[in-house]
Amino acid sequence: MAMGNLESEVMAYLWDAEAPCTVREVHEALTADRRLAYTTVMTVMDRLAKKGVVVQEREGRAYRYSPARSREQAVADLMLDALGATPDPTTRAAALQHFVGQVGTSEVDALRAALADPDRAR
């Protein structure tokens, strides 16, 4: 699922956090160098919870939020969504070939390793 800029910033903060975070904690981090309404951050985090992207846990009067999936899983989901948007197998194969042609050597090596041992890649 594609995300907007603010959603991506919230998720980056949550992925880097060592524990679930409150809206206030995220708001303080995101407003260190710009103005952003607390309610805007709260709305974004609530939407992310409704989409199932974050887990919302009640703690007293506030909620704590944590990612529902790892950053790696989220990126893989985006890639799979993009491939799934093209039902034609020939086009999907061409897209994969184009992708591999665009990535660097380390990514190609990672793909080879994953294909050599698919159980380990999961």
C-alpha cells in the first residue's frame, strides 16, 4: 500500500523506535524542524491503524502505536502490489527483468542468494 509523505515519516519514526510510541512522542519528533498540528499527526496515525499498517494499543487515556509489519515486509508488499497490478505474466516478467537491470550489484547478489535458498529468505 502506497503512503503519503506524512504517513511515510510517521512510519519511519515508528520503525526506528525501540518501543511503541504515543502520538505526542511522534508529534514532538516530527515538529523538531517544522510546524505541524498535533491533531494532524493524530489523524494520520489513526488512519494508519484503520488501514492495519500500525497496531494501536490503549495505555491509560492514550494509545501507543507500533508497526504491524517490519519495514522490509512493507517494502516487499509494495513491490508485490505493483507486480499484482499487472495480470499479464509476460509484462510482469519484463518488469522484473527491468527492475533487476536497475538495481546495484549488492541487490542482485541478495536476489541470487534468496533464489538459491528460498526457505532462508522467508
